[in-house]
Amino acid sequence: MTIQWYPGHMAKAKREAEQKLKLVDFVIELVDARAPISSENPVLHGLLQNKPKMVVLMKKDLADPAITKAWLDYYKAEGIHALAIEANQKKDVQLVVQMAKDLARDKMDKLRAKGVRPRAARAMILGIPNVGKSTLINRLANKKAAQTGDRPGVTQKQQWIKVKKDFELLDTPGILWPKFEEEEVGYKLAAIGTIKDQILPKEDVAAYILDFMKTNYPSFLRERFGFEGYDDIMGAFEQIGQKRGCLESGGHVNFDKTSDVILQDLRNGKLGSVSFDHPE
Ligand SMILES: Nc1nc2c(ncn2[C@@H]2O[C@H](COP(=O)(O)OP(=O)(O)OP(=O)(O)O)[C@@H](O)[C@H]2O)c(=O)[nH]1
């Protein structure tokens, strides 16, 4: 889904998320493993008040494994429940269920302590566009999972997916906007495909990726495009365009097509497992 985030849309998304939040015991916040800080929503922390959350770093298959591990260590040190997954790996999805059950158990214990009969803990998935919300909901709602029927929501009926006996998930995610404030964050989000290609010029995003790779992953550049370093970015585009056949009549390199090649190669992992945010 592509959304242009105007202030009115942001206010509406925030209102909807707030309404859904009232219905749940804890939140599953999805971020992109390649940029866990840049892909956080800026206001979620405030919306949660003291509601427990777990963080799922999605698309770990596309991220640098060493940096993902550093992120998990960081979250652990901060006392935040977090794990990294590849949505197509069943065992990874089971880890999400397990961690959610642990959070649910806390809730159940609190209810029991108050003398209230425990009920299934309810959670919702929240995150910025394209982070993998629908994919994870579908994986958690495997065929055996039953719908538990309608329960009154605030403005509409909400459907709950019974993932486990003691853990139910709201079947629609909360969608919040990405960060826009810092230019570099914008480039990172555009690089991983989280904000629309129209928002930042494609060639600028492709140039950002090449510069980032030159500094952080030069060997991946060599493996994919046949060179490591370069002095001028135009020369790098020329080489890639020539190598990948992004040519116009007269044999000139087409920079627009070359940008597409760079963006696609990064987004589908062909440039290697690349992380844009570091915990420090
Ligand atoms: N490589 C990889 N791709 C994933 C993973 N999880 C989701 N995706 C892909 O990411 C893209 C976006 O996933 P969605 O589930 O549609 O994301 P969403 O957050 O629901 O997106 P919106 O509807 O825009 O809010 C899809 O192409 C998914 O196949 C993952 O773990 N690894």
C-alpha cells in the first residue's frame, strides 16, 4: 500500500491506532531489521503509555546478520522483548507466538492476582507501511486458527484471530507513518522501499545506496557490479549501466533505468545482506 502522509491522514491513523489500542493487552511493533530505528513510528511510544510491547524485526533475511545480532543485544540490554524473523520461516513465526505467549502470561498472572478469571490475552500488530504487517498476520492466522467472532470495537466490529488458546490477535494492523524529519532517515526508508519512490528522486536514492555500500560494504559492490571504490558517482552509474545493459540509443547509459537496477538489487537482497541502522 502506498500512502501519502498528509497531516490529516496522520491524525486519522493516530486516532484509529488509539482506538484499537484500547482493545488490546499488548502490542507487537514491527520494524524493518535493516533499519530498526529509522522504521519506527515517531509517536508510537507516546501512544502506548505503559502498555507492554514486543518488537519484531522483520525481513531479517535481507539484513546484515551481525548487525541484527547487535540490535537484539541492544534491545535485551534495554529490557525490551525483541526478536528478528523471516516471515516465511515457520520456526521464526513460532518464536513470535512463543514470545507473545510469555507477554500474555504476565497479563494472565496479573488478572489471577486480582481474582479475575483469566481470559485470552489480546494483541495487535502495529507498524509503518510495507514493514510486513499483513504477512505476519497471515502467518500467525494459519489455516487451523479459528476466528473467534465479533467483539464490539469502538467504531466498528473487530475480528480476532485465535492464535493460541490464551493469545488472540486483532485481524487488522495499526498503520502509522514513517519518520520524515531527517533527510538521511528518508533516504534509508526509500532505499528499503518503505516510502514511495516518488517522494525522493530515484537517482538520489540510488546514489545514496552506492555511497553507503562504498563506505560500509565495498566487497558487496565488487561482487555485484565489479568495482569497489569510485571517485565520482556518475562514473559508478556509468559502469553499472553499461554492465547491466541500461542503455539508450547511441549507447549512452540511461540513469533512470540504472537507478532501478540499483534499487531492485538492494531490495531483493542481490546486493547482499545490508543494514542501514547500527545500534550505537
Ligand atoms: N524478504 C522478506 N520479505 C518480507 C518479509 N516479510 C514481509 N515481506 C515482504 O514485504 C512486503 C510488504 O509486506 P506486507 O505484509 O504487505 O506489509 P504491510 O506492513 O502489511 O504493508 P502495508 O499494507 O503497506 O501497510 C511484501 O512483499 C512481503 O512479501 C520477510 O521476512 N522477508
